[in-house]
Amino acid sequence: MVAPGAISGYGVILGCFVDYRVQLSQSKAPPLLRVHPSKSSNLSVFMLRTRFLLPVLALALVSGALAQSIGTPFCTPTSNSTGLPAALLGTPGGGGGSDLHLECSQGVPGEIGYFLVGNEATASVAISNGMFCLIGTGTATFYRYNVSGGGSNSLGQFDGVGVLQNLVGTSTVGSGFDVPGTIPGSVPITITSGDTWHFQAWYRDSPAAQGTSNFSNGLSVTFPTVGPTVPIAGMVQIPAGTFSMGSNAASGAPYYGQSNERPVHSVTISQSFWMSETEITQAQYQAIMGLNPSFYSGANFPVEQVTWHNARAYCAALTAQEQAAGNVPVGMEYRLPAEAEWEYACRAGTTTEFNVGASLFCGQACFLFSLHSNSGCNSSGTVSVGSYSANAFGLYDMHGNVNEWCLDSYAAYSPVSQTDPFVTGGPNRVIRSGFWSSSSNGCRSAYRISHNPGVSFASLGFRVVLAPVLVP
Ligand SMILES: [Ca+2]
């Protein structure tokens, strides 16, 4: 949330209005606001008496847009030269980070204007021909939104029917303004769930008379707490829990346990997370990244021939997409699974070598050879994801089909019990699952290999989790 910080009054308030005087003097246009700190208007007296507190950036993280209502009007506007008061309305949507779209209608056609945001609503203060309603008390602060997004003096303009819209057309907004998730200012403020902000539109009227200022009504908007997370389709919620990571399987047939799976150690996954129920498909990858690098082609086949970097780029793009839709909880992201998350999810409560029991037979996964039946499985490449039964968490192909990148660097295990382990700093990245040409041994829940993150194979894909942010 916002906390008061350094004190600086005039910079804030003058930043809102004096910019335009400068701009207009350059263009030989009349002044916009007939106020100045050295003159005794209501505003200047107020400014001389009041110290505005600049807010400092809150540490709270906000991810995604905040769906919200249209706000509550306050502050009676005065009529302009058209005989009408400018009307500020808010609507949800528009794609801005705050999910608030502002429109100001009934302004004066051809005149310039912009939107203001402040942290306090107040009784009207007469300025020129209008009523300014964001001054508040001594701790109030307010900022201007640059309507066209084209610089510090980006003004909007009222069109032929008096609707404030972009002046230079640099925004994708046809009319009105999508409020971003960040309040401008020398120290930008992120709009946070539960915040209330107050909006007003300023505009010029009667240029023939050297310009007068007017204002719309005010609009108070409370941005509600973000609702329940809505993961993308195909995500399965994995509960928090504790499990034994690794394997003590003997080194001989049919398991061929590897020394790097020892010592078995206790791991706690402290927080519930979501995991994609299948490997990321080629259709999913194509939709986000616009290309399909796979060797075995099929929309519902797993994407492969992706490097660890490619997989991370997919996750970043997916996160950005879903954050924009307001579907990513605070402190979470779409990313590759940590190795511990992967094995925990694969086991789904089992302690056997496979999540289907002590053995893996043909017909239970996409792999090449079962050491438990000593038979080949006629596997010659990847298959559609989800072709075999899911584990107890509802996850498919945790054994076989394609190998799967994890987020971690590869390292030897420690016997120490750990919570949310995550390894960084090594040259190679962990790979899990086994693939279409693996023996059953290579598909075991604890089986782990690693590779340079820059390699890609037709055996290697990934799945994603929606989980707490980790920085590899
Ligand atoms: Ca797999």
C-alpha cells in the first residue's frame, strides 16, 4: 500500500498544470489555468499552506489487472460553454493494467484535456471556470495521466461531439483512456487491490477568451481484492505436502537405480501450486510463440526441440498474457517446475519406483522397452499428450512421451530435509520423465539427468506450473 514519504509540494501540483503553460506558451496558445503560486487564487493559497506528501513505492507486488466496478461519482461539475457539464464515466475493461477505462463526454469540441488521479477526494475548490476536487487535505497528492501516452505533454482532445480522446493516436484506445496499473509521478505507485483512487478530467474551454479551465465530475474507484485465481485450461491444482525425494533402488535390473538419486531425503512443498496436466502441446506453443519447432508433428503432440531458454520464454509470454487478464495471483508466475515440484507431482503420493506401482509395462506410458516384462513397446516417436492414464493428481505422461525441462540447475542431493528446494548456479539444467525411446528404468519417478540449457532434442519438451516466482 501507499506510505507517505518525502515531502515535496509544488513539484507535484505544478507538474500537473504548469507543463501545459510551458507547452502552450511555446505554441502561442493561451494559458490553461489561471493560477500560480505567487497569486492568490484558492489553489495557490492552498498550495502555499500545504505540504504535499509524495508517496513512496509500495513493496506489495501486484500481478495482473484488477477487475472492478465503474466507481462512484462525486463533486458537482460546472457547465462549460456548450451549456453542459463534462461527465466522467468509468467502465471495467479496456486492457489497461488497472482494468479501468475512463471516458469524458460533454466537453467542448476541439478543446484539449487530460485525466487526473488523486488519493483524496475533497469538496470542490473553484479554479477558473471549474471545480477541482482532488486537492484533499495536507496529505493529498494527485497526478496527470498522459492521455495519448506520447510524452510529458500528451494531451487528449475533445472530438466533434465532445468526447475526450487521444490527440496523436498513439494509443490503441479509440476514445477515452485505459488507466494503467501504475499511477504516474516522480515515484510511480502501483495500484493495489483494495486501493481507492479518485479521478477527474481537466479540460480547456473558450480559447477565444485566452482559455479557461474546467473540470468534470469526480469519480471514486475502489479496486477490489483480486478474486480466485483462474489458471489457463488444463492446469491441475497440486496440494502442499511432504514426500521422500530420490530412490534407493538397487543398481541391477529391473531398476538400475542411479547414485545421483541418493540419498533419499525429505522434502516439503509448502504451498499448493498448479501444474499443466499434460506436456505443453504444439498447439499451445504455437499459440503463444507463433512457431512450432517440433520434429514429430501434431497439434496435440508435445512440443519438442525446445531449449530450456525456449521453454522459459514460453513461460514468460504466458505469464504476461495471463497477468494482463488478471489471472495470476500475487507472487506467482507460469514457469518450469522446480525439480522437487516435478518429482512430488509425479509421485502423487506414491513411494514406488513408478506412480503406477513397482513396475512399468507397455500400455501404461509412451516408452520403448519394459524391463519388467522384457518386451518392447513399439514406440517410434511421441504421441498425443494424455494417451495414457493420469496419475493420482491427474497428470499425464509424467512417465515417458517427452523428457521435461525443470527450472533447477543440476546438483547432487543432500541428506538434509528441505522445504521448497531450488538449485541455482550450475551449468546444466535438470531433465525428468523419460521419453518415447527410454527403457522403463529411465522413466522412474526419481530418475534424473541434466543437460546444457541450450540443447534441443526431439525427445525433450516441458510442462509448466503456476507457482511462486523463482529466479534461476
Ligand atoms: Ca513426459
